Amino acid sequence: MTHGTAERAPDPGARGPSRRTMMQGTLGAGALVAAGSLSSCAGSIAGAATSGTLVRIWDLLGGSDGQIMGEIVDEVRVELPDISIDRTTLAWGAPYYTKLAMASTGGRAPEAAVMHLSRLIGYAPGGLLEPFDMDMLEQVGIRESDIPAALFERCLFQDEMYALPLDTHPFITFYNPAIAEPAGLLNPDGTLIEITSPDEFLDAGRAMADVTGAQGIAYGYLSDPAQAWRLFWGLYGQSGAEYDFTPGQDVGFDDGTAVELLEFMQSMLDGTVAAPNSDYGSAIANFTTEQAGLILSGVWEKTSLQGAFPDLGGSPVPVMFGTPAAFGDSHSYVLPRQLTPNPARREATYEVLGAILKQGLTWAGAGHIPSLIPVVESPEYQDLVPQSNYAQAAESIFLDPPVWFAGSGSDFQNRMCQAMQTALQGLGSARDSVDTMIREMNTFLATPAPA
């Protein structure tokens, strides 16, 4: 291990982005930003009701996500006619978070906003957010026990709840039963057989390649700002290896385990198990044209993939390294700091957010796993396929390290992917790539959080 011991609490002195940071997004109606492999989170401006207590909500949900959320908000407007919901959808990525930080510091913040949970630690310590009142949440029917423990733990900062999760969206596997079944990889009920080691996973890929005549597994990582990290960090969680990302100190990171994991990823990209140089779009195309029987991707692709294969199967990434862990994140609601709090709007905000979360069955249509355990355990959700077959991934969700520079859409993820890409393309060793990753991690840790 390079340094340190187990994961520890983040530096309470870390703060969110500077209000001096340049905002890069266009905020007009219909504005869209391509966001690499999370294109479903891109967005535009949406409309609002015009009467009643005003609750303004910002989000970054575009594509099918945005359409389904629009349907949910319309249902909540009917359910709560005395509340006027103004939903604004902005461009996904760094510009969104910059805009949110500027609004909080400048007194122009909405009552609520969607934030990736992995980004919370960059905002809560700097006073940009306000904690949720657990009693008020209970009044609208939301309890701590309704949220998976692994998810709820990441919602806390200094023992207060700063995020209300809408979902989890893990990195999983989707599979085509027409290929997986003749490859001998399905149980009698159509679910994926248990795979418990790297060798078994590679064998499964070869078996599907025998059926397709091409590759067995579709995996797009080339020039992508997140895909290599998603697979690697999820496997790191499965290994049970320790890590310590304490700002101002060298990273605590099990470099031996990291090399082993990256070497496994290299072995997968042999042209038979998976294509050696595939980008995100090519992987989707190879899967949907039956050039591969299984794809490593995120739950957000469920809608498009099920359009190609109505009997689409899904499963968590197999536990190949001993410990259940699923890389993922969570769309979560936060309460941006209000310079002049309005009690009526705050009470209405809790009502609206509670009503949205209770529409989790509708939100599951986008592929995301609803955050509320009672929704996931309901007979209606259990009838959803493939969603119910990968829902257990939420119980072992493994987010980015809790530091201000990590999380969805971050330069940290991009730099980790760049470091790994050399090894994945066969242009360098796994050891050299891991050494580069560690140097990059230490550079980030040595950089003070923006004031």
C-alpha cells in the first residue's frame, strides 16, 4: 500500500467551488451539452406552474431521464395544487455545479436542486447547502430506514443529512438472452448465472464470442472521461482494499491490488472477450447489433437498450474479487443556502420532494434504482425486468472517494481514465499506469480546495 490506512472522514475544511470560477454552460431554453457517456443527464429549461407557494427546483436530467422526471413533476403538481413547481433543467457537467455554487453564494439559489451524491463533499463544508430536517422529512413520510444504509451514510456531513437521494445509478451488466442462453450463462429463470472470479468472467466472454462470431462483451472506454474509472473503481471496492484520500497528504492506495485489477482489464480486451479499442458509442452499437452478448455500462442505458431487445437482461457486475461492491452514484436533492429563508417555501419544498420520491416506480422506468426501500420491495417493482434483477446493487453502492475534487463529471475521473488508457490500449504496463494514477491522486490531494 502506498500510504495510510483505511478510508477516513474527509477534511472538514474542504470547501466547494469558487464563485470566481468561470461558468461554461449555456443556460437558455433548449440548451444541451454533450456529456460523454452520461448523455442522458444533459438538459434544457423546462416550464413551471404559475400559482401557489413557489418551489424552484434545478436539475440536470435530460433525454429519457428528463422526460420521465417531467411526467413525475406533472403528477406532483396535480397532487399538490397549492404549490407552484418551477422546474429548470440545466446542462450536465461542471457548468451546472458552477452555476449552483454561484447561485448559493449570490442569494439566487432555488429551493432545491439535484446533485450527484459523489459531489456533496465539495459543497456541504463550504456553507453552500443547508441540512435536511429529519423531523420534517418524517412528516412527509420519508424515514432514514427507508434508504439503503450504504447510500444514507454518504448523505451525511458532520452527522447531519445534506442530501436526499432520489436513486442509485450503478455501473452494471446488461445481456442479450438470445446470446447468453446458448452460451450456457443463464439460469432456468433467465437470470445470469453466478460468476465468482476473473477467470470465470473471461470464460463467459469467450463462450458468448463463440455464439456471436465476434466478441462476447462490449465495453467502451477509449477517450471516455469515466468508463475506465467506473469499472476499475468498482473492482477496487470488490477487492476490499483500503484507501485514504486525506487532503494535504499522500494517497493511501493499494498499488499492488490496483495493478492486479488493471491487468485483469487488459486481459479482457483481447479481441475475443472484448474489443481492444472500443469507445462508448461503438460498445453500444456492438451490443445492439448482436456482435456481443453482454455490455458493461450504466443503468441509464436501460431505456435505449431495451428498445433494441425487449427481453433485455440485467445484473450487477459479477463479484469477481471477493466483496460485493457496485460502482455508482446517486441523483440526490440538496437544499442550496438561502440568504433569506422563506418558511412557507421550505415547508412546501419538503412536500414536493417527498412526493417526487414516492413516484419511484415511475422513475424506475429510466433504469435507475429508486432510493426508497419500500418502493424497491413493492410487488410492482419486483415485476419490472430487468430492473428488479440488478436492484441489489444499491445495497453495496461504491461511490468515488469523499473528497472535493472527485465525483461524477469531475476532472479527477477524467485524469484517472487517461492514466489507465495507455495500459488498456496495450501501449504500456499496468504498473506504469498505476504509478501515473498515484501521481495524479497526490497532485489533487496537494491542491487546496477552491475558496
